[in-house]
Amino acid sequence: MGDQGEVRLDIHVGADGSVLEVRLRKSSGSQLLDRTAIDTVKKWRFRPATVDGRPVPEWYQDWKWVFKLEN
């Protein structure tokens, strides 16, 4: 399809490492690329942030995904 672009996401990770919410910060200009980035991140598990050694929910802001075609 030839789509290329950069997607920026804000990701809310729960204390258990699961993704609680994903927000589109900046679109790539392609709905397909934006949706692919969001759907993929929702399936991930993260190592949660900690405060005083205890896991806590945290927002990770402005994650950049670059979709680039290469030959």
C-alpha cells in the first residue's frame, strides 16, 4: 500500500504492566498506520514504573513509531 509516516502515542501502563489506555498524540496522516500502532501497543506488556519499590501506574508520553519502506 506504500504508506509511510510517524505516529506518536501516549501510553498508560498499569501497575501490573498491562496497557490501560493508548492515546494518539500525533497522527501519521494514515488511519491504517495509526490504527496498527495503537492496536499493537495495546497487546504489549511493560515493566511497570515503581515508587519506593512498588509498581505504580504511569503514563509514557510521546512514544514515536516510524513506519518506513526500505528496499
